[in-house]
Amino acid sequence: MAEKNMLANPAPLGLMGFGMTTVLLNIHNAGVYALGSMILAMGIFYGGLAQIIAGILEYRKGNTFGVTAFSSYGLFWLTLVGLIIIPNVVPGINAPSSTAMASYLFMWGLFTLLMFISTLKHNNALQFVFASLTILFWLLAIGEFTGNTTVTVIAGYEGIICGLSAIYLAMADVINETYGREIVPVGKPLIK
């Protein structure tokens, strides 16, 4: 007799780790407060480690999309914190130039755009998260490359929306699973 799969859905954990950390970083990008230990700690632990844990759990469930997304964005947060901290603690290691940071952000935007293609087989809420994240990465890349702080502030507000959309989807998953039906709408896939 086959054993019933009793694994919990790790996506809400990964989405919350991504969403909350993204909102907090982008409040900074919008110019509300300075970069500090709160954002760095969130980047290491909730944005980073929690998403990696979610990715590992998605592996156990056989979800290639979930493994790739959560593990990659968890590692994004850890690398971002590393880019900020390492030059301050390792002698002789310089902070990345604006061009280097623009390249880093552009590549994450490209990765996100390619991941967006797979979201077309998922719900509309997930599609929105990935579309808005692609825009966020590329706005941040443009801001870094041009040195235009207005673009970075705009990216900050757009990033707050992106992060809130991930929080919405995380809580929709939890609430809908708890009640056994769709209470919080997430929309249907564009491609079946």
C-alpha cells in the first residue's frame, strides 16, 4: 500500500522569506532609512537561509521550479549581504563598482525573466511576483549603471509592491490550504 504524502508545502516559508526581506530592503531603496543590520540580518537568515530551506524541501517534493527559485533567491540574499559586508571585513577586497553591481543585478533580472516563463503554468499571483521582480532587478541595474538615484527610488517603491505580492501569495497558500478551498484568490495559469 502506498504511503500518503504528508509533506507540508514549503512555498509559503520561501515566499515570506523573500517577500518580507524584499519589502524591508526596498523601503531603504526608496530612501526611508539607511542600510543597516536589520536588513543584513533579514538577508542572511530569512531571505537567505529560510529560502534555501524551502528550496531543499521543494526538492523533497520533486518540484524543480521551487528548488531552483527558492534556493537561487536564498543564495541571492546571501551573496548580496556578502557584497556589502566582505569589503568591510577583509583587507584588500574592494566593494564592487557601480558597473559590477549593475551587471550583478542585470543577471539576476535575466534569470528572473527566464523563471517567469515557467510561472505561466502557475497562478497569476506567482506570475505577478516574478514579473515585478524582473522589473525590480532591471530598475536597480539601471540605477547602478547610470548613478541616477531617482531610478533607484522608483525601484524601491516597485520593490515594495513586489515584496508585498510575495507576502500575499504566501498567506493565500496558508489560508487556502487551511480552509481546503480558495478563500484568497490567486488566479489561474495562463497556459495549461
